[in-house]
Amino acid sequence: MSPNGTLIAYSTSIDIKAVRDQVALISIIWKEHAASKTPSEILAIESATCNILIRAVQPALLLVLIGSRSGNSVKPLKVTSLSATQTTLPASNHDAESSPSPEISVLQVQTRKLESLADYIGAILGSFMLPEDAQYARSSS
């Protein structure tokens, strides 16, 4: 997707209305993140139903992976900033001496997959750059 919320491609049959809603939410969160003083390379959004991972492959191209969650606990929406070199996620509400929760492990695996796919797409695109979206470029200046 583009940073302004234009859906470029998706991989499975989908409910387009639900995906457009997700894209709008992702776009808003990404823009707020990009405007922050210290934007990171990856955003992880944990919701009650799924994990959403976002990474900019190019300035005008975001890679978004939506993955399942483990467990049945209902969490409020949580946004976590990560760097590409970060191998562990920030501690959650579990005891520091206990083993990591399954949710942390699932999110770590999903983050590694996101990084691998972003590297692969970046290598395929090479020096080709998607044009900046005119609407997004105007709103970010």
C-alpha cells in the first residue's frame, strides 16, 4: 500500500470493505509515526483479532503483513515501534523471569518474515522507485 492508504496489491480473496477499513487505519497510524521525532523502521499493531506489521520498502511503498494471533485474550489496540535490527520485542505484562508468552513469539516470527519479504522486494525493485503519491506528497510538506 502507499502511505496515503492506496491499496496496491493483496494476496488472497478478501472482503474489500474490511481491507479498506484496515488500510485507512494503517495509513493514519503510519503517518502519525512518520511525523514523530524518532520514527522506527517497523510498526507492530496488535489488535484483538490480528497482528499487523508495517515497514516502508520505499518512501512510497509500505509492506503490510496481517497475521493471526495466538491465544484467545482480547487486548486493546497496541502499537509498538521496532527497528529492523531489534531481535526481541519490548516486554509485555508478563513477569520478566517467566518464559515469553506465545504472543511475543508469534510476533517475533512475523517480524522476521516481514523483514525477509521487505529485503526480497527491495532487491527485486532494485533502483526502481515508485513515484510519490501527489496527494501524500502535498500533505506531508
